[in-house]
Amino acid sequence: MLKKLDPLLHSELRLAIMSILISVEKAEFTFIKEKTEATAGNLSVQITKLEEAGYITVEKGFKGKIPQTTCKITKTGINAFEQYVNDLKEYLKM
Amino acid sequence: MEKELKPEESLKIIEQMIQKTKANLHDSSFYFLLWGWIILLIVIGQSLLEHFTTYNKTYIVWILVIPGIITSLIYGAIKGKKAKIESHLDRLNFLNWMIFLGSYFIVIIFMKDFDYKVSPIIFLLAGNATLLTGFIIKFRPLIIGGLVFWAGVFCQFLLPYNLLEFVFPFIIIFGYLVPGYLLKFQNKKNA
């Protein structure tokens, strides 16, 4: 019986966010927004969901006077992503 | 309600995002050019002092390394703050040069025990770090630059001293400056 795919990652925008963050040490909100082509509001909501699940950390700071949000994947997030990819491979084998 | 993703679509998203993030390595040409010019000036300066003056502490020109280190650190900090991402390879490259810096300082501290003959070690360290950067960013001129420094180590043991002062500038030019300018032009072209 096939494992159910992680519902937190099995979403277009959240998966895109996690795919970016697994590829880098950290990334700014504006970079993620640019690459995912998401709206700021929707991106913010999805980032919050991932942060609440412990998959990413979010650091808020300032670049001069401009607020800056930086995201970084956690070990939990990496494990979840790897599990998701492995489960995906099982689905694709079918 | 969110659109139901098919497994194939999930895979495509992952591939696309990784691809979009891949080509975002920071331009490190500044450091190769900065250090290329500093070391070149030092090496030529020391030669000129030895040949045209009676000043016996010609090694004093190596003090120019200090403003070089300060400039590198400040530039790196400013660039780091401005960057929107830090890739894994950026971090690896940063650690590579921090290891070089740490090793360089250890050699300098114990310079007396090496009878002040540390240039082969420094060339080797510089060559290793340049080679690794070349492999990390997949830039052949830097790989060649690293090998040029390695060749410089051989020169120091096989060539007479009076020839070395002519060879050293070429090592710096082809080890740092040429790859540095080529990297700068490539990054400008790709920007």
C-alpha cells in the first residue's frame, strides 16, 4: 500500500518554497517570491504554515530601513522533503 | 481550495525550482583581482628595494597584506548583506578561503621555525584554495591558476634564487590576475 504524500509538501507553492530552500543555505522572501512568481500575501501564508510545522525557520531583520525576511530549511524540513521525494518515487514507479 | 497535485507535477516543480536557484553563485572575481594586484606590487616592490636601495628590511612591503585582509573582510560583509541568497557552494567557497587564511596565519606565526622560507608553503596553500574554488564554480581558468601556484612551488626548489624574482610576478599574474579578469568578464556577460 502506497504511503500518503505529506499534505504540507503536496501543495504547489509550499513544494516550490521547500525546493528552493533545500538548494540554498538561506534565501530572502523577495528571492523566493521572484522564483515562485507568487503573490506576497499567498507566499507569506504558506511560509507561515511551513514555519509552524518546523520545516523552515524565518528570520526578520532590516536591510537599512527596509524590512527583510530570510528563510532557511531546518533538519526536520530536510528529512520531510527527502521522505516526500522517496514517497514520490514510489508513486511514479506505479 | 488548492489544486490537487499529480506526482509528475510535483517532480516538475522540484526540478524547476532547483534549476532556477542553481545559477546564483556570488562573483568572487574581486578577491582574485585584489590579491593578485597586492601580491604583485609586494613582490615587485621587494625586488626593487633589494636591487636599488641599501634598505635591508625589504620584507616590510608584506605589511600591505593587512589592508588587503581588512578590505576583503569588509567587502565580503557588505556583499553578504546585499545578497538575496547564500548557496551551499558559496558557503563552501567561503570556508575554503577561511581555511586558507587560518593556515596562512599559522605559517606566519611559526615563520622563524621555517627559517623564514615560507613562500613555498604559502604558494601551496594559495594553489589549493584557488584549485578548489575553480572546481566549486566550475571555472577552468581558476583550476589552471591553482596549478600555476603549484608550479610556483616547484620553481622555488628547482630554480636559482636570482631567477625566482622574475618568475614570481608571472605566477601571480597567471595564478590570480588572468583568471580573476576572465571571471569578472564572464560574470558581466552573464549578468
